[in-house]
Amino acid sequence: MDTPLEIAFHNMQSSDGLEQRIRTRAAKLERFHDHITSCHVVVEVPHKSQGGHKGYHVRIECRVPGKELVVSQDPGQGDKHDPYAAVNDAFYAMERRLEHAAQKKQGEVKAHDGPPQGRVRQLFSEYGFIETLDGRDIWFHKASVIEDGFEKLEKDMPVELSIVDDGPNGMGPQATSVRPIGRMQMNGEVPSHA
């Protein structure tokens, strides 16, 4: 990395152990892209966590030539109280983003015909997240699921989606339409965390 790693903790005490985990994971990012110029990691406890439980939000920003890659990991249902799990999930997502950026730079990414595809990663009462085949994490509202099908969605279900780069609320990329598809219709596999 050209500039030193920056780590910030918001609304919580810093932790030597957690900071060391972040430094270790950040050092490994260069295996996925050899031209990272900077990396900034923020771990925070949102002011109003769901149900009064504190969860951890992790944001990682990495700069590579000509591009800034951002991963924003909200608290998951099973890891709300574990900042280490939240950090690991965010770094897994950033590894995929960096790997994809490096492949794209080298011209190795195949273009698939048709709309983007992915799998439902998380579902909440009014919205959810889809992990696309290229490793992006895309937010969607229940109203964007065709034929009022939000209630029929399940975790890991394959979907096709239409994506806008910056939705009307300024929250970054989000799906404007989501349509469940069969597993045989997938053009590839979503990268695994394992």
C-alpha cells in the first residue's frame, strides 16, 4: 500500500485485538490486487440499532488506480454482537471487489448477456441485500420485487435485478427491480465466503 492503513472507531471504544485483526486482514488484501494505494476502515455502532441491540457497521474504502472501491457491511442477524465477524464479512466482500477489479483491469472478466444476477444475502421486514455474481452488495426495497413477491423470497435464492448506481436516497447502488429465477438460469456462482 502506498499510504498507511487508516482505522477509525465511532461510537465505541477501540480495541487492540480488533485493530490487530483489521491490520492482518488489510495486509492480505494485496493478494487480490497488487496496486492498492490506500485503505480506510471504519467500525461503528450505529446510534439506533435494531431492537435496541447494538450491532456493528463496518465500512472499508480501498483506492486502486482510477477507482475507489467501497464495502459497507451492516450488522447481520447472527453476528450483531460480534465485531470480529462484522470485520471478517466486510473484508471478504472487499477481497471479492478487489479481485474483480484486478481481473477487469487484465481483461479477464467475461460479460454475461442479460440483466445482472445474484443471490439474496439478507432479508429484513422492508428490505434486503443481494450479492451479485461480481461480488457487489446491492440493497433493495420490498416494493422493487416484481408481483409483490417479497414475502416469497428466501436467503440464497437466485434472482435477476436491475441496478441504478445511486438510488433516489443517495445510498449508493440499489436494485430497482428484483425477479426470482431458477438455479439453472444462473450465469455463474456468487463467490463463497468459505
